[in-house]
Amino acid sequence: MSLNYVIAMLLITLGLYCLLFKRNLIKLIIGLSVMTDGIHLFLISMGYRTGGIAPIVTGESTSNLPNFASRAVDPLPQALVLTSIVINICITAMALSLSIYAYRHYGTLDPSKIRRLSE
Amino acid sequence: MIPQAPILAIVVPLFSAFLMPMIGLLSKRYNIDRACDWFAVAAMVGTLIVVASMAPTVWGGQIIVYKFGDWSPPWGINLAIDALSIQMALMIAGLGTLVMVYSVAYMQRDSRRDLFYTLALLVITGMMGTILTGDIFNFYVFLEIMSVASYALIAFRRDSSGIEAGLKYLFIGSLGTSFVLLSIAMLYSFVGSLNIADLGAKLAIYRGAAQPVPTILVASLALFVTGIMIKVAMVPFHIWLPDAFTAAPTAVSALLAGPAAVVGIYWVARLPYLPFGLPVGIILVSLGLLSMIVGVLMALTQRDFKRMLAYHVISQKGYMVLGIGLGTLGSVLGAQGGLFHLLNHSIYKSMLFMCAGAVLYRTGSQKFEELGGLGKNMPLTALTFLIGSLAISGIPPLNGFVSKYTIYLGGIEAGLPIVTIIAVLVSALTFASFFKAFSSVFLGQRPKHLRDIQEAPKLMLFPMLAMAVVCIVIGLFPALGFNVVGPAQAAAENSAGYIGHVIGGI
Amino acid sequence: MEKVQRALALVLVIAVGVFLTLTASSIEPPFGSFPLRQVGTEIETSVGQQYLENAPQQTGAANVVTSIVWGYRGYDTLGESTVLFTAVVGVLMAFRAMRRNE
Amino acid sequence: MTIIVRTTSRLLFPFIFLFGVYIVLHGHLTPGGGFPGGVIIAASVVMLILAYGIERAQQRVSILQAEMLDIIGSATIAVIGILGILLGAYFLQNVFPLGELGKLFSAGNLALLYIGVGLKVTASILLIFYAMLSD
């Protein structure tokens, strides 16, 4: 039983619940962010090594690189999460700008009401 | 092959997109009206030349591997181009060029054209990246480029239906890409690698029945298939597609219906062999059948030109997924038919959307009730629409017939004649639906206000007629198509060769 | 109809949640055992371990994450900045004033 | 905004800005890099927007300047990527000397690429904010 993984999956489920049940564009965006954060938590925690240190060479480990390599945590998921966070920001910005536009011009944040306008 | 061709195929549209806002500023300052439009067309032509220059090498049996920054495959990112990728890349570049030419005329009444072409080139970049890459996380990144750009393009006109469709596609599409990301995360946590060839090599032990497949691999596969199916719009996940294709500007609909369909189907075709290599044939066949039937039944009741075409997109994508699914059940013809149908469908569905766009451009309406008798005013548009609808219904001398017939044979070869029967029935319903559309738009009573409608502009007609000619040529000489599709299908199945080329290093 | 849809959605969410949680709790090897990966019967080490061993000499960067972000996987990061560019263009698309130039 | 917020944000602005620059420049040595650093730099300007309104912030960084920064950032990445082809063999290949581990001038093209990305992220975040706040 790995608690980190389970909590990450619960966050993802929470985000999915929010996406399926909420009727407000801002809440939908929050749901999407929560879901992506759950995935990031999963990615980060699977690279953990018990008693690990940050994958940055500083201080005394500069002279003892093999020791550093045997103690540091996985750097690859951190790079992936960095990429994924930026992508998530972009999606959030896109969704927010469309929502702001919808609110300014159609006066509502309820997607089904915008739909009724278009029919 | 042009030196550095693999990276140029991605970098040419990408850097053109980076340059486009600057071109927009300059053209405003010096008052050159169509600079952005022609620059986009030139960028697409450049991409097409680069991609075409790679084709002879790849069809010669080689797999081009391009290592970024000179890091060898399991650590760095690499591009791996085999016959399957090159078919898709050629389709994207070719159809993309024609769609760009079409939008030069179609978008001329809109302002903010520099942003439109930037986004369109970014969609092309994203598609090229997803097709050519050999790294699964890189696939996710480029999938997002393509997705974010298409969310913006769908809402481009900013009317209420466009905003609503854009937001709907944004939420459903992001859900799909999140699933893909979670699937990649699980795969990495299990195998400890991200390179597709490396993953394929390490997961090969699960291919036989010797090892029980662990839960995490099943979960990863399920999430990946769900994510891809949301992007392909197979039936339980299809609800974003009709709204998006109806509300988007027609040039965008043509771009998404033709080239963008390629990405999803490419990954459906890869999936049974690399990186997972688990049997998914039955799932693909049943999803394909479901979408074929539901798509065509929904299409029959539509009263909106573009919405009807959108439902036919779902139905026809069902044929492709069905064909590829039959391929994994042991029928080579089925897989070839699926890939061939992708080629044909991309051509005639882009063309049909362009016809709808031409009608919309001249009359300002896309409702069947408000149209009629346009055959006299727009004879060439009517002719291309007729060719397209005969092709999509699978009437003999046209290309749709060849690929559909191959899929029917594949159904029999795989020992599932019931599939063939359903496919023939769906074809008949497709014909009925298009007959209705053709007669209510181009035949019959012409409303008074449509008396002075003119033929579509020449720049719109050129890509439509070019595609119609291709439809007829492939229909008359199907060997041309099979020369492209045969190697592609062989390359998809040849996972050992792919792994050998990438990991073995060249 | 509305109620049926909501009930179906709730069932879906619960099913996905249970499935994911069960999958996560059965992941082998468990949390905290980073370089070990077990595929089938073979014990492998993750690619991450090779980055830790080679990156300081190969790229000269003290921060191994940086050497991955722009060194080994620089192309990913190029794609990432392209997504950022796409988002900026998309936001400008949504807010720039519409002018019809007939 | 009140005078407390205005004065504090005016006094804090150069420090936050400098901190962002530090994060960008030391991306290859310490945690951080172009993305967080760029966001910090952009946040210092966003703080001015909150305290003084958008006009005052645009006096510091105008829309045109932000667009130029964006283009310079993209151009930096593109030029370094293409230099890899011209002087080496592959796109984005490192063709600069690696230097000594742990020093500021080390790691070849990584530091330069991070500067390009830092400019690009700053400009992009500012452009998004300006676009959303304009009517």
C-alpha cells in the first residue's frame, strides 16, 4: 500500500467529479487543474527514493559524484512535471479567456445557457 | 532526401508560425493586403516538399531515425519515420496545403487573419510532431500543441455557438489528454523508460500468454485508448465533434476533418503493436461498429449541412477503426482497408466541407430548408459535391468504393461476415443521407433570394477540383493507393524492425 | 432524464476512482524504491538512474533537472514553449477587437 | 489601492524583478530556471498592475515591448537550435564549451536556452494579462 499513489488517484477522481457535475465554467477549470495536479503528484512521487536528496550537485557531492548518483531522486519526472505544468497553465489561460469573453458578451458562466443562446 | 529533412518537416511550419505575427505587423505597415495568406501557403508548400523528399528513402525499406542533440535513443528524444508515418505525413502536408489555399479565399472577409494562420500552422506543427516522434511523452506535448490551437480555431469567429463549442471541446479534449498523460506516467512508473521502441522491447514479454499482465499495464492501456478515442471521437466520446465542426469556420472544419483525423487513426494503428503490444482488436472492432451505426443514424436526421457532414465523419472514422481492429484479428486486408479508407476519407471529407463552405460563403446559410436549386448557379461546386457524395457512399468507380470493398473483404477474412453485412448497410444509409442533402441543396425549388448567387471564387474551386480529380484517379487506379498503404500496414506490424532500427542505432 | 444522467455519471466517477485507487495501491515496487523497476521477471533500472550518473559530466550542468529539460529532452521543452506561444495567440484571438475590412 | 500597498509594491518591485533574473541566470546551478524565473519577473509587473492599474504597468513594459521580448526569446531558442545543426550534426546539439561544473559560465547552451525561455515566458505571461485586462 503506497499512500502517495492512492492520494494522487483520489485527487484525479475528485477532479473528474468536478468536471462532470459542476455547471459553472470557473469550477470546471478548477476541476481540470485539480485533476492535472493529481497526475503531477503521481509523477513526482514515483521517482522518490527513500531518504533521497534533490538531484542537484552542490557542496561536497561535487567531488563525489557516484555517491550523489546513488542518493538523488529521479530527475526525469521533475522535468516532465515542469513541462506538464506549463501546458496546464496554457490550457487554463485559454479556457479562462474564452470564459471571460462568454461572460462579457453573453452574461453567463453556465455552458448550457450559452448553448441556449446559440439555438 | 534533403539533409535534416525530419526536423525540417516540423520546424518549417513551427518557425513560420513564430514569424507570422511579425509578417502581420509588417503587412499592415506597408499595406500589403494578402502577405499573411500567401506566406502560410508558402510554408505549407515547403513542408510538403520536405516530407515528399523523405518518401523514397522510407519506401526503400529504411526507417529514418533522427536523434535530437546527438543523444542516443533511450535517453534523448528521437524522431522515427517508417512507412506508416510517411503516409500520414504526406497526407497532412498535402491536404494542409490545399486547405490553406482554400482559406486564402474563404477567410478574406475576416480580420485578424494573421492570428488565424498562426494557429492553423501550429495545428499542422502539432500533427507533424505527433506523427513523426519516437518518444511517448513528446507525443503528449505535440498533441497538446495541436489541441490548444484547435480549441482557439473553433472559437475563432467568437459567435455564441463557436464559444460554446470551443469550450466544450476544450474540456472534453483536455480530459482526454489528461488521461493520456496519466497513462504515460503509469507506463514510466512501471517500465522506467519513455522511448517507444524501448518500451516496446521491454513489454514484449507480455505479448504471449506466458506472463500474466499486471494491473497497472492494463490501466495504462485503458487510459491511453480512452484518451485517443476522445481525440478520434468514437461514439461514447463523440459529443464534442458535431458542435465543433458546425460552429468552426469551414476552413477549420476541413482542416480538422481531413488532416487532424490522421493523428488519432495513426495512434490507433500503432497501438496494437507498439508500445503496448496487447490485444485490443475486439475493442477496436466493437467501437468502430458502434460509431458507424450511431454516426450514420444521427446524420440522417440532421437539417444542417455541416452538422450532417460532421456526423458522417464519426461514421466514417468507425470504418477506419473497424478495419484496423480487423487487422489485429489477423486480416491483412482489413488493416490495409482501414488505412486506405483514412487516405480516401481525408480527401473527400475535406472536399465536402469545402463545398459546404462555398455554399455558406455565397448564400450565408447552411440550413437545408433555406437552400435549394443551387445546381444552376454553382455547377462546379455541385459537381464536386456529387463526386464526393458518391465516393463516401462507396459507389464503384470512385476511391471510396475501393477502400470500403477492402474492408468488407477484411471482415470476411477475419471470419466475421456479420461485420461486412453491417458495413454494407451503413454504406447504403450513407448514400440515402447524401442523396437527401444533394437534392435539397443543389436540386429542387430555388428560393427567390438565391437567384443571383454566383459560382464560388476560383481560389476555392481550385483545391476542390484538385481533390475531386484525386478521388477519380485513385478510384480508377487503386494500385496507386495500395502502393502507399501496403508498406504502411507492413511497417505498423513490423515492431521488431522498428525496435531494431531505433535501439540498434544507425 | 436529468436524474438518470447524473446517476450514471456518479457511477462512472466511482468506478473510475475505485479502479484507479486499486491500481495505485497494487503498484510494485512500492513508493520510495526509485531505480528498481520490475518488468515481468526481470529487474531493471529506470532511465533516471543513468541521467544521475552521466549528466554532470555530459552536460556540465550542476542541476540534473536542467540538463534533462534543455539537454537530453530539449525538444520537449521547445514544444512546451510552443504551447505557451499557442496560448498567447489564442488569448489574443479571444480579445483583439474584431474589424471587418470589406 | 491604499497608499500602503502602493508604496510597498513600488519598493518591492526591483527586488522581485532582480530575484527573477537571478533564478533565470542560475537555472543550470540551482532549482529554478527559465520558466519559474520568467513567471517571477512577470509577477513583479502584475503586482504593479494590482497596485497602480494597467496604465502605470504599461509604462514600465509596453505591449509592443512585450511582443518584441517574445520574438527575441523565440529567436534565441531558434538560433541556438539551428547553430546545433550548423556547427554540429543535430538540432539543439550542444556546440559550446561545457566549462567547470558548478560555475556560472558552464553547461554550454543550457544557460543560453534558459535565458531565451525566461524572456519568452515573461513576455507571454504579460501579454496574456494585458489581453485579459483590456476591453
